[in-house]
Amino acid sequence: MAETNSSLLHCSSHLSPKITTIKSISESPNLSSIPSSYTFTPNPHDQVILDTQEPVPIIDYSLLTSGNPDQHSKTIQQLGKACQEWGFFMVTNHGVPERLMRSMIQVCRGFFDLAEEDKEEYRGKHVLDAIRCGTSFNSSVEKVFFWKDFLKILSVSDSVFHSPTKPASFRETALEYSKKVREIARQVLRGISESLELEGNYIDKKLNLEKGAQVIAANFYPPCPQPQLAMGMPPHSDHGLLTFLIHNGINGLQVQHNGKWIDVNGIPNSFLVNIGDHLEILSNGKYKSVLHRAMVNSKATRISIATVQGPSMESVVSPATELLDREKREAAYIGISYKEYLQLQQSAQLDGKSLLDTLRISAV
């Protein structure tokens, strides 16, 4: 390793050492290798990416919300199949203007491009703080760091929305985007309720989605001189019910399907949507949260924005009793409040579905 690289790991502080942002490391002159604390040992079983001929399911939002009973019913069936067989699907014709999706990417990039002192007030805060930025996932407990910087915004309703003060256009853009995604998420969850043969408003009422927590997580993955040794994000599932993802057109997302990793490249102006842990719990394992990871490259910066739509913070999520009664099955998961789950996941190391596994009562 080049001697100059090791000095990039920390910058001095009168209080304690501080992890340097990945953006700063990647922009260092003559960077030819990555610091050892960012180096992962490749898993030989993960090196082959499945070149699948099976396309990721596509859900037409306009048909899902259609007043035509036949179109609606057919789309509900497609949605249920996508949830059960993939845990992942694309949503098209959702009505969110393409200019808004582009603007959201741009303002997030603008935040990452700010001087470090402008971001400092949001760094290293509690996992449930409204605005938090940092690097890796949880650098306070990790032994090997991930090649990414992040910005996370937590909101619990449309009426109270927090935003960084810079860039100047961030708040207006992010608030509009947040409202649009929240609305679409509730409609998709209504369809998922129907696909489980529950009342359409079952999830909405049961988990108090009127006050549902929403986390906007913007991720910044700059070019990496040794992408084969680094990881943007390790295999993990998401907390919450659904995650809506957009990105700046640079590939990097991989999803595990039938035990193999596949590259997932969204079609323009679509959302990539995946099932979260709390939908797996509520459906008693019928719809499983999906493992996914972020890869890095040596040529271009990838920016992704993952918006997690969850229950209200105080909602205790457990398997739907109506499902258990109808299918004559026992609950396969212990109930837990969303707030407690979020605190546990965000405070620990990211490790597959290890936290969800602790709630399992029986295999599903």
C-alpha cells in the first residue's frame, strides 16, 4: 500500500480521531490503491453474476390504481407474484415528473460536494436524528469500511420535514419528492394488502401509515482504484416495508435471486422497489425481504437515493392475525416496535438479515 494512502484514514481532531469521507480519499492525488481498512476479502462464491434471461418484474402503477376492475385485478396478481418470487420489482408510470427525479439526484450531489465544514453539523449524530451524514454504514463499530458517503433524512409526516440548509434548493426539492414517494408507497402497500387477501387499507391502518416513518438515504459512491477489493454496501436487507430506489444511471446494484447475484439496472424514470423486513414480518414470511448489495467501479461516481417507507415509529409489527387464522399457521416472528428495530439495525454492523433472524420463532 502506498504510504500516502494510510494517512488518509483519519484527520486530526482535538476530541478524537475522525474518519475521512470517501469523497476526500477518492480525490487524493496519485491514489492508486485503497487503504487496508477498506479492503474486503472477496468471496469466491460471489464472483459469478447470473446473466439471467428472466426480467425483473415490472408493475404499471397506472394499472394498479386503475378504476378498471380487470386491469386492477390483473396487476394485483402480478404484484403478489413479484413479492413472493422476487421480493423486488420496478414501478413504472407512477406520475412522478422525471425532472423531479433528476433534481433530487442533483441536490443530493450538491450536498456531497459541499465543503466539509458545511456538512460537519450533521455528522456523527444519533441514528434517530432527523438529519445525519457520514461515511461507510456505522464507522464507530466497523472493522472494515464501505466505499461510500451517505446523507439520511428521517421524517414522520408531511407536515414536519427536516432538511440541510445547503444547497439552497435542497429543501424544496426533497420535500416534493418525499411527498410523492410517500403517496405512491401507500398505494403500492394497498395493492400488497389486497394481494395477501386482506382489506385494501389493512397495512395502512394496522401500521398507522398516516404517521409512517420515512428515511431518505442518499448514497455517494465515488470511483475506486481497486473496485474488486472494495464494497459499496455489503449484502443486506432493508428495515421498513418498502424501499424506493433511484440512481444517476451508473450501475452497481445487485440483488440476490434464487441464490445468485444479478445486476439490476432500472429503466429510465422508474422506481426500483424492494420488500423490507417489516413486510416480511407482517406477511409471516410469505413475502420475504430481499438481500442486495452495492458494487463500486473505477471510472464513475454512482449516486443512489433509497427512500424507505416504514410504519409509524410506535407501531409494533407482528404477523397479521387475519393471515394466521386463515392459513391456520403459527406466528413465525416476534413482534417489535419499528423504532426499536430501527435503533438496533442502524447502531450495529450490517450483516445480511441477522437482526431479522433474531426475531424468528420458526422457519418459513
